[in-house]
Amino acid sequence: MPLLIIANSPNKDAALAGLEKWKTKYPDVAKLLEIDDVLIDSMRGRSSTWTRIRVNLRHVPEASRPPQETPDPDYDPTREWRNRNRTGS
């Protein structure tokens, strides 16, 4: 599925604010989204939780789909662990 990660934040309200900023940046895309195209996930790590917001672009024509950008906000407590495992350190 054509999914974009819009926000990752330990604060759900901050993640939702990131979604609203994204919708403002891409109003033509946002108006094509249906309710179930916005995915709000509560993520849990070993010592923290965060909210991840993704959008499913299945109802947006491929030529009109925006690219994946750095999420705003961009909090992911697993990033350091994943990067360490990729480099083998």
C-alpha cells in the first residue's frame, strides 16, 4: 500500500498537529483521503511509547502523491537501535 509516515511523537497532540500541518501543505491530497486512510498507531518500545501517524494514499492518483518526507515531529526511540544493528556495531 502507498503509505507515508507523517508524524512520530511521544505526545499524541503533537503528532496530530503534525498531521494538520501536512494536510495544510497538501490540501488537494488531503481532500481525497477517507477516514480510514489516516492510521494512528500507539507504538510501544522497551521504555517508552509514542504515536505514529501514517496516511494511505490509495485514493490519490499516483501522479499526485507527495513524496515521503521526514516526519514532523520525528521521534523514534528505536532508530538508534536499528542503525546500530545495520552497521553491526
